[in-house]
Amino acid sequence: MPEERSIKLYDLVVASGCTISPFVWRTKYAIAHKGFRIETIPMGFTNIPEKTGGRTERLPMIDDNGTFVTDSWKIAEYLDETYPDRPMLFEGPSQKILTKFIDGWIWQNAIGPYFGCYVADNVDKAFPEDRDYLRESRSRLFLGGKSPEEFVAGREERIPSIRKALEPLRALLKDTPWIGGEKPNYADYCVLACFLWAGSIASYPPLEASDPLLDWINRGFDLYGGLGRHPGMQPMTATA
């Protein structure tokens, strides 16, 4: 049995203490998958350079006994390369390629569209000192100059089409307990991160109560001692 020890994770959170970044969420799961304890160092959006000693302006970042690694994908590769005696996140090059495809698919069909529905929630739930930065940067970089509130207007009409776009995922999970097969792998964590991120801020539920995806989502949230459960999380459905 590999020695149990911890890896430090620099964690991006909102005022509730809940992780906001889907990249950080999947890194949390990657660390737990490898059998390490997670020592989190929480911070908001505007103090990342200060809290990381100037090493990065974006999270996640890990500190593995003095080895610092940034970028969620590079962290996953580092964990497998450094600890091949522990459960692998990728079982070979072909699985890594397929995971990249799945990751791109969930960003195009869910995270990106949901972002446009929850960007105002992100601002509202952030630390007070982060809100001006989020409002200005999101408007300038992603919203075509519109305010977050202007951009999310009418989201109730848009969200059903996002739910419908998840049908290939529902079809896949009819035949397998996890995207990774009998056990979850990094592909599961990349997709779960979409719903973990939405749950950290969404004031309007991303899914319907009858959605069969909820079984997989709930099992995923319960992994590793309830890693995806946090008192600051918002419900996935209106009746949750």
C-alpha cells in the first residue's frame, strides 16, 4: 500500500468557501484518485499572485513536497508520471486522447453555454474584493461589453437547450457506471467538474429533477468521502 501523505492544492473559491474553478475541481479529484490527502490553500481571484508567491496568476497549482506544477492537465500527467504505482488517471496514450476529446466536448456543449447563464452568479457569490475585477474582466473578455446581468437575461429559455445537448452523455452512462468503465478516471472528473462548478454558484438549477444524469453526478459527488459535497453548493435541480 503506498504511503499516505498530502499534496498542497492552491484552491480558487467563492465567499461560501466552495471551489469555483472546474479546473481546480478536477485536480482535487485527480489527487484523491492517486490516494493522496488534499491540503487546500483557498484564495479568491485577485490574490492569486500573492498567495502563490508570484508563481502563477491562474489556478490550479499544486505543491508536491516542493515541486510546483500548474495547469490541471499538466498536473494530471505529472501525477501519473511521478506515481505510476498508484491508480492511474490515464490507462495509456489512447485513453488520454479520448479524454481530451471528451473534455473539449463538455466545454463546448455545457460549460461554455452554462457560463453565459451563471456569470452574474459568479460575481454575486465571489468575495466582495473580487467582484469589480470579475465584472470588468468578464464583460471585456467574454461578454462583448455587456454586463453580467445583461448577458444572463433570458437564461430560463436557454438552459433547456443546454440540458438537451447532454444527451450523448446520458446515452453513454446507460451502459456503464462511469465514463472510465467500471471505475472512474480522469474523463469522469473532467465532466463532473462541469456540474461541480455549476453547483458552486448557480442560482437557477442546471438540470431537471428527472434527469438520469443525477445518479452518476451524485455518485461522483460522493467519491472519496464526499469530496464533491460542500455546504456552499447549490442544488442541481429545483427540487433537490
